[in-house]
Amino acid sequence: MLPEVRKLVAAAGTAILEVYAGAHDVQYKSDDSPITRADRAAHEILSAGLRGLSPEIPVLSEESAEEHAIEVRRHWRELWLVDPLDGTKEFISRNGEFTVNVALVREHRPVLGVVAAPVLGLTYYGAEGVGAFVAQEGEPDRALNVRRPAASPLVVVGSRSHRGDSLDGVLGRLGPHEMRPMGSSLKFCLVAEGTADFYPRLGPTSEWDTAAAQAVVEAAGGAVTTVDGKPLRYNERDTLLNPHFLVYGDPNRDWHRLF
């Protein structure tokens, strides 16, 4: 289903860019997170398109709050997990580092993912048994592989919008490294393409923020785990908030000793 999902993500990206090109009003949800017309437009395109593509698979989007309750999703063995606009703060600040994320989750694992950055003209995509790739406008698609061994000094990617003392403590124990700030799920994608080695996330994220990019990282040979080394899993907790997690490429380093 990758080609069809990529088309839907591209259509959502086009709708977002139409809003991005002009003035965009910002409203705030009950948790004080911002939402724009672009979020809503992309949500409508993706929700309708995915239901048309696979009517038997439920769609869980950040903007479909009525489906967030565990009572609704408890028995789902397969679902589409969608963030219509990941990085709304980046969208509002106009730095281009926001994405459209769509993942297919099966038995609590992301097995297919598409992550598009419309302003940057980049689409990262991957699936279990297929591999991971990046498409850039005007160029042939390129296969992705994580970097092994990790670089020296390490290249660490982190959030532009969320940083705290706990991350600074980890970086202090890490040793020599270069820190590269990046918005949205593009942080995962830098690990997938081998331009970054490590992304520790010790702040809040939701399942729709991470599933698509996790599928890309894992298809590129990397790993996404909790801080105690367990795979990051989906739709099995009462909450849709993720635990803290790590993204890395080189499995021969003991990343978890930092925690």
C-alpha cells in the first residue's frame, strides 16, 4: 500500500502548503497545543483517503479525539496512526521543519510508515520487508541505511521545541558529540538516512508523533526502544502518550547505559 499512502500524504502536503503560503490563524486545543486550518485540512484528506483505501482498518488521527479512548481502540489489531501536521510550532514559526506522518500499525508494531516534509520537498518511507527510502523532488528515490559504526564524534539530533535538564545530563555522559537541532519526526529520519547517530527523547510525545518515523528507522536497520531497551509499541496502553525512548543506528554501542 506504500504507493497509495504516498499519494495521500502528498495531497495532504499540498493542502498544508496552500495554508502555509498565506496568513494562518492559530487556535488552541484543550491541552494548549496549537492547531491551524492546515492540520484540519490534512486530517480530512488523510482520514477519508485511508478509509477508502482500506475500509476494514480503523484510522486513529491526532485530530480524531472521539477515537482516543482505550474502550474504542482496545481490540484493534491493525490501525492507521496519523499525525496530519507534526510540528505545528515549526509550521507557525515558518522554518519548514514540519511533517505529515502516516503509519500502519499491526499487532502493536509500526510496519509501514510515510513521513513527508512538504516545504523541504522530502518524503521518507519504508515498510517491513521492503526497506527504507527517501524521495526528493527532481531526484531518483534513494535507499536508506543507518550509519554503522556510529561517527566519531557522535552526531546527536534533538528537539528545537523541547529540551530539559534530563537531556543535558545524558549528553554530559555521552562524551564528545555534535548536537543538531531539528523539528518534528525529521529527527528520526536523520538517523534513518545515516546523517545522525542518536536521538534520545526524554520529553512528551504521542503515538502519532513517532509511529511512521519508527517504521522508517527500523526498515533502514535502526532501532527505536524505551530507555530500558524494550521496543516502542503502540495501542496497548490506556494513554496514547509514549514513554521516553531512544532512536539509534549502531546496535554495537550500549546506548542504554546512559540512563
